[in-house]
Amino acid sequence: MTYRIHDVPTGGGTLRVGEWGPDDPAAPTVVAVHGITASHLAWAVIAEAMPQVRLIAPDLRGRGRSAGLPGPYGMARHAADLEAVIEALELPRAILLGHSMGAFVAVVTASRYPDRFSEVFLIDGGLPLAIPAGISKEDLLEATLGPAARRLSMTFPDRATYLEFWKRHPAFADEWSQAVVDYANYDLTGTEPELRASASLEAVRQDSMDLYDGESVLATLAELRQPVSLMTAPRGLLNETPGLYSPNEIERWKAKLPAVAIREVPDVNHYTIVMGAAGASAVAREVLRH
């Protein structure tokens, strides 16, 4: 398996894209979309778990090495960027994989470009999020993302301090690995002693509003022509229970969306379902079955 990068022209500049897998255009292809403050390196462990597959993953507009791309942001804009990647790399019909906010991007992309994708896998995202009681729309970002959003306003004197920040993160208490180190190092931008996370806070703010647009998301999901699967994590962003979707919510969605195959990946949180060994193996097995 090889790893290579591409810079794809899109509106306002170039989109950084990572690619893992065989250097063979005929290999089965997966297009993977990361979460709201992440980068394409969130998919490295899953890519290693299925080396026979070409896994194509961009840094979304406003994140990673695509952080300099201008807004407006939002799911439709990310979908257009994905279409630009598919065109530039001349990708065949692929499986579409989305984690967290990337799952919402996947839903919109599959709806707008249905002939591009054979199947859609949503990983702990893609279904409308419940708005906590007493929380205004303006406070949703903090209520939902908490430390993940605050990190974008912080500065760090050196790389060791940033790695220590991630090492103390509850989600990685039992899952610290070289993949997480690589992910964290890639995330940094700037110069010492004022290093910071690469994701644009404004991009995150704009994109987060689309995660609560329940009726629009449901209508789009209902119209998808591709088979759709959702894999959920029982624990959340801070390793807390319940996860992003409570057991009651999952049962409600199963009743409301019978065409969506929903299953829980045991003993993972919102991060380790893609970046931990057990979670990545479970996702890779499910994708390879298809």
C-alpha cells in the first residue's frame, strides 16, 4: 500500500487530498470525508485495514492543508469540492464514507451526484443532532463540540505541548498510537511559540449550523438511491455515555428510517470508531463486505 497526496483545483484555490492503496485505477475505490475539525489523516488507520482498496480523502475546505480556501462553507459547498476531486482524479464509481460532520457531507454529496456512488456509509453522524434543552442556536457550537471547538482558538508554544494536549484527551486515554501522533502533528500550523490548529473556526461555525437542519437532512436521506448504512459509537467526543446518538434516539431513527441499516460498533467512542484499531477494523470489515 502506498500513500500519496494530490492538490486539486477548486473554487478559490486547491484542495489537499490524501490517497492510500494500490496504484491501480481499477482497484475498488472509497471516497472518505472527515469530521468537522479533522483532516484526511483521520482515515489512516482504516486505510491500513483495507490495503487492497484505493481510499481517497480530502482535507475539507477550511481544514488541514485546505484551510486557506475561502467560504462560504456548508454541506453543499463541500459536496461540490468532492465532485471536483472525483473529476480531477478520474475516479470510478465508489463507496462513499463519512464520519461525524463528514457523514452529513456524504448525504448531500450522494444526493447531488448519485451516479458517482454505489453505497453510502455514515459513521457516527449524518442524522440530525438533537438540540440540548435550553441551548440557543448561537451556543450550539460550544454545547456540542466543547473542547474540540475551543482548541481552534488556542495557541501552543511547541509540538510537544500540542501532543500532550491530545494525549490528555479522554477519547484517547486507552488508544494513544502513532496514527494519533501523526494526525496531531499534521494539524498544527504557524510557527513556535504560536502554533495553532489548522481548522478555521469560521468554517466550523458555518458548517455546524447544517448539522441541526433536521427536516432538510431527513428529506435528503429519504431521496437517496444508494443503500445507506449507519455505524454508531456508544460513547461520545469525551468518551462519555451516551454517545452522539442515545439508545432512545437510535431506536427512533430505526423506526423513522427503516431503509437505513443501523448498527452499533461496541466499545468505541466518537474518535476511536475511525482512529482506534478495533473501530477501524470494524468499519473496514463492513466496507469490504460490500
